[in-house]
Amino acid sequence: MVQIKKLNSADSNFNQALQQLLSFDTIMDESVDTTVAQILADIKARGNAAVIEYTHRFDHVHASSINTLELTRRELQQSLSTLPVKQRQALEHAASRIRSYHEKQVASSWHYQEADDTMLGQKVTPLDRVGLYVPGGKASYPSSVLMNAIPAKVAGVKELFMVVPTPHGEKNDMVLAAAAISDVDRVFTIGGAQAIGALAYGTETIPQVDKIVGPGNAYVAAAKRRVFGIVGIDMVAGPSEILVICDGKTDPDWIAMDLFSQAEHDELAQSILLSPDAGFLDKVAQSIDQLIETMPRKNVICAALENRGALIRVRDLEEACTIANSISPEHLELSVDRPEHWVDKIRHAGAIFMGRHTCEALGDYCAGPNHVLPTSRTARFSSPLGVYDFQKRSSLIQVSEQGAAELGEVASILANCEGLQAHARSAEYRIKA
Amino acid sequence: MVQIKKLNSADSNFNQALQQLLSFDTIMDESVDTTVAQILADIKARGNAAVIEYTHRFDHVHASSINTLELTRRELQQSLSTLPVKQRQALEHAASRIRSYHEKQVASSWHYQEADDTMLGQKVTPLDRVGLYVPGGKASYPSSVLMNAIPAKVAGVKELFMVVPTPHGEKNDMVLAAAAISDVDRVFTIGGAQAIGALAYGTETIPQVDKIVGPGNAYVAAAKRRVFGIVGIDMVAGPSEILVICDGKTDPDWIAMDLFSQAEHDELAQSILLSPDAGFLDKVAQSIDQLIETMPRKNVICAALENRGALIRVRDLEEACTIANSISPEHLELSVDRPEHWVDKIRHAGAIFMGRHTCEALGDYCAGPNHVLPTSRTARFSSPLGVYDFQKRSSLIQVSEQGAAELGEVASILANCEGLQAHARSAEYRIKA
């Protein structure tokens, strides 16, 4: 029996119980942070030599030079060609759908002309060079390569570097194949804080990048936080979350498995079900108990469901949407009739899966939208990873002589109010002319 | 005589000299960070009472309750009505142009249907609630209120709160008038790390916001860095920078004043001029020496120009653009013939001011584009503040029965490769149906 919490929104202590369920403190491990600071300083000071040493120490890979830690395009293609046909096709199918979706996100430069010929606009350009971190070992996911690399390439990033550690020299063909499919330009088999340092500062061999994306362990996360500002970074992700809203008419086994699919990520993952149908909640609880026995990752799923999961009875679907907004989940399934009606009531969610056939797993791999999503209530203010994360904007301002005369007056008045007389004078010069 | 550096790109040690000129270490003051951590913890634990105490201690304002620290809409309107007509008109003119420009940045939801009726898209929504920090005292700039508040309101943010400290009770009418013009919803006269804490955690009276924007001193910056993740924040800005590229045909007084207008911000501000015309560089140096005597902020300007300024002779305009890209400046003036030709060669800059009449000061106040721009080479990967900072996206996925059958196969193969069997099973359920 999985001891998953059962809550009822009608209970007087419901809000408190919900807050407790959601509360999650990221504990910053000081010793991790100190180690990372030392590694970064060392990479910055000694470049290649330090990268080689740390790779030897942590990954047990001995390299005579940094060049031997770079994989050639041919090696990536080889990994792709060794895959069973079905796996290769699945990767390529997923990549093609991810590419099509992300092409819709490309922003273009724009400008407009005013009556006096003043031109205003915004120039949109891709980032020059991006680094993609891919974890080694068990958590080495080919889908993550596709989801991070393809938006960068669609944005027009010319140089996309991937770093992936190969502990004891062990490579993951599926990951390298995904790199080949997504047109990653260079791959270095390095990892940890040393890889983040190499990308952020550059070494004699590895050029400095402009942004680093991709998931990693506590050391990688701490290193990314530290180099932020020198390079851009994506969000540092918290544990994964799913919130399912169900009207009670979906097969309870399906919903139980959807909750499992989030819970199997790790013991801190969060799976919550909201339904107005008490009988249905009971059925899902039964499905959980039956299905859990068949799951290879049973222990992880159990721990996650018991620690952070819940089956919550709500008054109606309206209230479910209100609660969903307050939770602002990473993944939200609307397993209901007419999901297009209810989606209008959702303001905060990383991704919204509409209808009984749209399980989260389809979105994780191949529907097209990105699986890198805001966690821990950050969907209140942030967005899925997208092409917009690999483009940036520059304002364009070209003021005509007539425009300068008019705007110069305004700027001069405001600058003088702010005590910035050089600003005022600079604007006034353009009036006289 | 202002001792501004003179460099020549043809010199053998030029690259090194340029690196040295640009290098700028943000020193994180540990004692500031410790103080801030304590204040934040205290605000989180004790809410209103702590806010009132710190406001008393740091701003010497005694408040019996938090309500007396809130300004009414009427008080803001009063500030607006007390302004001299010219100032009021200047503020309104600037606001109207800023609004028009930012309206071009509004993103809309989009979706598309595939042949099998699967729907994919992205839902764009404004943030619910945003906090705008405005410094008190001398650095209290009405233009900064307009530049931060208007994009939020154009994005559709329903609740826009402003916090501004009033040391010894002193209010800045111009700042409050700017708040009235930009439709700020609530204003609290609190500041420092305590204001950031109140916005980030919420108190009994002040609701938690979703994002905090706006400039501030070292305490405010440290507090924003600490609450990042609980709420969104804008970038923590470094010293302001201008890079001017001039072909030698602009009045040297104009260029000197443009360099001053950046230098007058503070002693760490950076003003650099690139020109292929050695004689012109000498003339600008002469203008600097003549004009400096007339500037009320002479000392600050001198210090900035001597510490971090430079007049650089380049081979040609082509090389100037290459150097500009490597500097990735916050502000770039193209004071040249045919700026529309040269702008194509610029990849990294916060804002590009095209043509001799387009001085940076016009952009700072009233041209329309935002004056909150990426500093310290971050234009390589980030953008001016815009409406896009106050909108966020949710992926939309609605897979049809037929689509689920096809995508389920792909997801199942990839999930099994990654050892995530619950993901695979969840997808497979949707195939059978």
C-alpha cells in the first residue's frame, strides 16, 4: 500500500496542509559551493591543464591533451549509425517535431518610421556561441540533448558546444547520436564544475561561450550560479512536478501511471491529483497500489508519492483551476471534457496537457514543445526553454534632425530635473543644429 | 587637462591594453550580504512589524502601521499637479512615446493544428503582480519609473507596486508624478533590503509579487540576488557604458559631451570613442578639456574618463565594428555617414544610436526604447528591458487519438532507452485506446 496523502479542499486546515505539501527548501550545500569556487578559480587560472587534471581525478579519464577529449563529427555519426533502426527513427522523429514547433518561436527584427523620419526598432540576433551541459552516467538523457540543442540551432547559434563527462571512458551512444541529429558543432567529454568553468572562461583550446544551458548535479548547478553574469545561464531547476486535474472520467490506471511518470524521476518529485469525484480518487488510489508492483522504479516512485504526492478532493473543476494557479505547476494535465474551456482559466503552468490522450510523457519526448520547464512555482514569472532564450535584442534609434529638435527639448527638461547636465547639453546640441 | 587614455589598434600591445581597460571586477561585499541575509530572514519571519522597524532605523521615518507607509492615488495625482507645466508635459510626452514603442513588443498566444487534429501552441500571459524598486535620495530618477513601469503595464500586469524610500520623510514629487502617469497601482514608501523582502515574501499587508525590477544600491542588489527564484528579478546592472564610433565628421564638442553624459553617472562609468581619424581624436581631446570646466559634475566626469575612458584610433570603421562586438557595449553610437550600412555589422549592443543627431541622452529619456540595458558585456546574451520581461509562456499540447497512437510509439521507445518505464507505460496506454 502506497501511503499517499489524501486532502479535501473543504477541510478547515486545507490551505495549511497544501502549503506544507508544496514547501520545498533548496538547501545550498556550503561545502559544494566552496569546492566549486576553487575548481572555477583553478580553471580560470590554468585553463587546459586544470581541465585535464580534474577530468582525471573525477572521471578517471587520462588525457594527454585537451584535443583527445574532443569527439569528432565522425565519431558522433558512428554512434548514430550503431543505433538499432527503431531507436534511430524515434530520435529523428522526435527531433523533427521539436524543430517544427520551435521554428514558430523565431523572432525577427522590426522597426517603424515616424512622420518626421525618426526610425525606432529592435534588432534580433542569435547568440554567437552556446554551451550545452549533458550529465554523464545514468541521468544521461538523449531527449535532453534534443530539447536544449534544437532551439539553439533554430535560433541560428553558429557554434553550439556540448560537454558530457564519460566516467571511466564510458560513452552513451544514444546521447552522441542525439548530438549528431541536432547538429551540435563540437563535443568535449568533460563534465562537472570544470566543464562549466571551461565554457564560461574559455581555455587555450575551448573558446568562451555566451550562455550555458542544460541540467546537472549539485556541483554543476552551483558552478552555473557562480558564472552567471559572465555568461548567461538557463534556470537552475528544482524537482520535477505534475498536477493532474481530472473530472473522474479518465481510466484511473492512466492517471495513476501519469502520476508515476513524474514520481519515477526522483524521490523529491511531486505528483498531485485534483478531482471533484471522491469515488474516482479512491479508484486511482487502488490503481496506484496495483500498478506499483509492476514498476521497475517502484522504490523511487513510492518515496516520491509518500513524501510529496497527494490526492485532493476539490469542490468542482473551477476550484481545481484556482488551486492549480496557486501551485503554478511545471506540468499540468487537464484530463477533462472540453479542456479548451478550462485552459482559459489557467494563468500559471510550464506546460498544459489538454485532454485524456495527452499524457505528459508525450510532451517529454516528441510532441514538439520543450520539456525544459519552470519548476517550484517559477511558472508565475518564467517560460519553457525556447528559441527566445538563444536570441537577444538591441534597440535601434535613428532620430531625424526634426525629431532631434523636438525630443531634445524633452530630454533637456528631464535631464536637468535629474541633475544630469551633460545629458541635457548633449541633447541641446542637437536642437541648435 | 583630463588625462584620458589614448590607444591605437595598430600597437602590438593593443589587445592587452583594451582588456585591461574593460576589466571590471564586481566585488561582492561579504558584510553587505550578511546584513541583507539577516534583514530578509527577519522580514520573512515578522512581516509588517519588521518592515516598520527597519524603516524607522534606516530611513528615520516613524510609522504606527504599514498603512501609513502607503501613498494614495490622490497623493500621486497631487504630486503630478504641483509640477511646473513644462516638466509635466515633458514627463507625459516621454511616457507616451515609451508606451507607443513598447506596444510593438507585446507577444500573443499562438497555436497550430496538425493533419491528425493534434494542436500545439503557446499561451502568453502577463505576470500577475510586479514590484518596482525606486531608489530614494539623489539617485531617484523619474525616467527610471517610466522605463520600468510602462512596459509592465503594456504587458497587462494587473497589480504594479512601487517601493521608494523617503529618508527623513522627504518625497520626490517628480518620481511620484511619474508613478501617477505610468498607472502604478500602489506605492509604499519603504526601501532597502527590507522593501525587497516585503515584496518577495509578502507581509500581512503587502501581497507577494511575482517579479521585482528596478535599480538600487549594493544592499538592494544583494537582496534581489538572494530572493531570485522565489520571485523573478531583472538583471543586476553594472556601471553604465557608452561606445562611440565616429568617422571624424561630427562636431567634436558633440562627441565630447556624449562621452560626458555617460561619465557623469558615476566614477566607474565607461566612455570610449573609436575613430580612424587621428586628427579628430585630438580635437575631441581638446573639446573635453574646454568643456569639462563648464560641467557641474566635473569631478565625477574627470574620474570616470581618467579611470575607465579611452580615445582609440582604429584602422577603419570596419575594425571599429569588430572591436564594438568584442566590447558588446550597453550604448553604442554610430556617429557616421550611412549608419544603416554599419548597423548590419553590429551583433552585440544594448542599444544602437544611429546617426549624428541621435545622442544617447535622447534614448535615455524620450525616444521610446527602454533605457534599462545590458551592461558589462552581457549584451552578448541579454536584451533591453521590455514587455517580454512581464509576459510568460505556457506550452499548449492537445494530442488527438490518432496523434497519441503515433506519438505514443516514439515516446515509448525513447523512454525505455532512458530507463523511465512509467513514462513508457503512460504513453502506451494512449496507444491501445
